[in-house]
Amino acid sequence: MIEFKSVSKVYQQGQIALQNINFKISSGEFVYLTGHSGAGKTSLMQLIAVIERASIGQVLFNGKDITDISLKEIPYLRRRIGMIFQDHHLMLNRTVAENVALPLLIRDFDEDEAYELVKQTLEKVGLQNKEEFYPLSLSTGEQQRVGIARAVVARPDVILADEPTGNLDKGLSQDILALFELLNRDGTTVVMASHDTDLLSTSPHRTLVLNHGHLVYDGEFNNIQ
């Protein structure tokens, strides 16, 4: 599904974000990405989504080298990726249903089909009664659920979640993690970046640990020293 081959990322200012990263994530896996603030987690996620491009090495998605894909190809790649951030970037002047429907409308889904998918997805994230609400009338946890629903409504192959629980308390964070577990059981590959090791320990998965741009561990969470 996702493979990094000797990947490094150096920004124009000379900042080295990632150095010689090698790993492979199979379809259907649930993988944690952790490390200190500034370790390179966001940069790694951005390389997968081609928000940034590798300086050295190859990034493969389903066997295709996406390191140097054309600008025209990027939107098609991103249709297969659901991206979730700590800041969910909701449109405040649109209802919950309208926010979630956006990825479908951009892809010219039939309106009735889009509505049905939105309804099913909101039920999955526990917001079936919030369709006509506006984001500012929701709690922080509910807003994050809307962001997740929008990311998964088009049935992506992989979810990239970058610190999705960073603004949430312990209880809400566990709820969001449980939601990712549910989506993963449905067959979606999940890559979740978080520095909250206490949260990750409640549901251990394979874990990649970054330290100053280096991949220093790749294995079971419970075996991290």
C-alpha cells in the first residue's frame, strides 16, 4: 500500500525533516506514527499525500512511484486518501451534511447518492441527528467527527490522521481512536500520527517512531523501550 525507499526531505531553508526513511505499510494495516514535536511526523504524512515531495528516495503508493507524479495526477491520488488534521478546517457557513458532502460534490456524485453516503457516514461517526447543525453549534469532539466523516465519506483506501486528538480530552480522544478502529475493521488502512503515547497504549498497534527525522523504531507498540 505505502512504501518509503531511502526517503529524505530537506526544506529550502536547509532544515532536514526526514533522513533515509525505509518502511512498508500493507493494505488494511493500522499503524501509529509517533515521536517528539518536530520529529518529522507531519512531513512524512505530507509526502504520502504529495503535499510535499521527497528530496531523495522514492515514495510508493500501491506500487506506483508518486515522488514525481504530475500536478494533474495528484487530485486522483488524493481521492484514495482521507486526510484528517488536528484542525479540521470545517466550513462554518455550511451545515454538517454540506461539509461532509463536499468531497462527493467535487467528484460529481449524483445528489441522491451523495446524500445517502453522507447519511450512512454520519451514522457511523455517531452524528446521525446533527445533519442540519452548523459547526459552531457543535462541541469540539463533534466537530472532529465531522472532519473524520468528510475524510471517509468517499471510501478512501487509506486514512492519514495527523494528531487528530490533539485538542481533545482523554475521553473524547479514546472515542476518536475507537472510531478509527471501526473504520480499520471495515478494511481501511489507517496511519495515525500522535505524540500521546498514553492514548496509543490503550489500543496497541505496529508503531513507527521518529526522532529528529530518523526512523528509530518499527515494531509492536508494547516493545518500545
